[in-house]
Amino acid sequence: MRKEHKSKTGGLTAAGRRYFKRTQGSNLKAPVTGKVKRGSKAAKRRKSFCARMRGMRKRQKPSNNTGKDRLSLSLKKWKC
């Protein structure tokens, strides 16, 4: 994946999502970053994402857990 497909604040850019749709047929959605209504589809999506990624963080090496790594950035962006 090229640099322009990665967001500096974590996750993929719109160009990155288009790239994956074109190459792998994935239908990736943008992150849920704003305020959401409790119980809404977006809130459930955020909750699910945060649960999965926190599980990955537990298995991450302490040396990789710097706050600047891709996982930390995405958790921050999703407000986990």
C-alpha cells in the first residue's frame, strides 16, 4: 500500500478505500469519528471496531505501543 493511501491520523484515506475496492473488491467505509446517537448503526459499528482493536492492542509488543503506531492512531481517530 502506498503512502498516499494511509492517513497520517490513522486508517485509510478516501483514495486508499478506493484502491482496496478496485484491487480486492472490498467495500470499506470511512471511520465513525463524529458524535453518534446511542444504539444507532454507527454507534454499533464503533463499538465493534473498538472491541476488535483493543484485543489487538493487548497482543501488541510493548516496544510497538508508542502512541505513534498505526493501531494507536486508529483507536484515537475512532475515539475508542
